[in-house]
Amino acid sequence: MNTDPTTGQPIPPDAIQRILFIAPKVHVYNIPPLTSTKGYTAATWTANNNRLQIFTARLRILETAIPLPSSALHPAEKVSTTLLLEDPATGALFAAAPYTAPAAVEQALDSSRFFAVRVVGEGGRKATLGIGFEERSDAFDFSIALQDARRVLGMEHSSSGSAPGRKSGAGAQDKKEGGAEEKRDFSLKEGEMITVNIGGRGRRGKISEDTRAEGREGREGREEEALFSIKPPPGSGMPFLPPPPSAREVKEERRRSRQNFADMQPSDLGFDDGEFGEFQ
């Protein structure tokens, strides 16, 4: 029969256990008590050639789900998560850390590969040990597993409102019974139709050809009447002045004038032909 690694008590046979994370090799440190409220510093653990290292262990995160008495419509179970530090050769338990609060595991301030873990020993004695991963990817997977555990245990904000460490199917049932908003039916019923009016095109289509012809004639008559009703501008009764002669015409006129003057006789200019004699 399986037992609780923290209390040593047997667990029910219908309990379900699963491993959330496993790392075959982590270094365990006997770290000094915390002297600052800021957090732990891993550089002090590994100083002096890892003087504070006490063990190299296998790390497992074990989840245990124990069914609770409940109705068939609302099943529930108690869930717990424990970090186990074990001998990698024999599997013997070295230390166990119940994950009951986020503060049970704290990341070091100066490195993402080191964590401070609060373990519980025989008789309920508590201590804080440091653990360090050799690979950064293992430390990242370890953090993700703890995040999933917090969600299941109810340590993070959840919309279901269930109690920490307890799974329940009542939330989904409540939504079905009216917790969620009812869906409205917008489908067309039998015999219903949708009428679409596009910009009054139907009204223009009903105008007859006669009405259109009458409209054109009336519009043309109004335009003609408006055209002849415009009063002429002031002085419009005077004849228009002829355009000025061109330079060619001026030259031609001067040439004709000189020719005519050369062909004229003295009598044409008002002189006599010698009838009065010369001036004395």
C-alpha cells in the first residue's frame, strides 16, 4: 500500500498519483538562515568550492488525488503536491517538501538554476535546503511544473471559485443550469422572409415612358424660357465697332496714297496752268 511521503500514513487504494516532473540529478545545499527580506543568494552556497553542498539527489514532483464523498453529479477530490528528494541509486527518501504555498519554493535572486526549498522531516521538523540544477532547461521545466501545480491547488486566481486543493465538476454543471448567458435563436422560422430595400430603386422603376417624355419636354421648355428671359446688357443697341486694320492693310493704303499723289496734276492741287503769269 502506498503511503503519504510527508506523514507516512497510508493513502486510500483508489487514490491517483502522477509525476509532474523528474530530474535525475540536482545538487542539495545546507544553506544558512535567511538574513535579508529580499531573498536568497546562490553565490554564497557555491562559495569555497561548494563547501555547503551535502548531497546529490533525484528530484520528483508527485501529485496525489484522493476522492472525497460526493454526489455523482458533483464529484470532488483532494489534491496534494509534494517535492521529493531521493537517493538516485536506491530511491530512498532523503527529504520531502509539501507544496502547500508558493513560498515553499523560492528562486534565488542571482541565478535561475537555484531554489530554496522548505522540507519537512520526521516529527514535523522543518528546514530550508538549497537545490541547484546543472542545466538551465531543467530549471525552466521545474518552474513550469510548479506553476501547473499552483493552478490545480487553487493558489492562483481561478474563475471557478473552488476551494484550494479541491477539484470539483460543479462549475461546469452550474454553467449548464444557467450560469452562462443563454444563446438567442436568430434563425428564420417557417414562412418568414427578409425584405431588402436598396435606395428606392423600385420606385424609379415604376415611372412610365410617357412620364419620362413629359418630364424632358417640360425641362427643355423651362430652359428655353429662361434663356430668352435674360435682359441684354446696357448699350447693346449700338453697332459694334469694326476691327482695327492689320499692318499689311496699313502699308497697302499708304502705298496707294503715294501712287495717287504722284499721278495728280497741278490743277488737281488748285494751281493754274500759267494763265495769270508769273508773280511780279
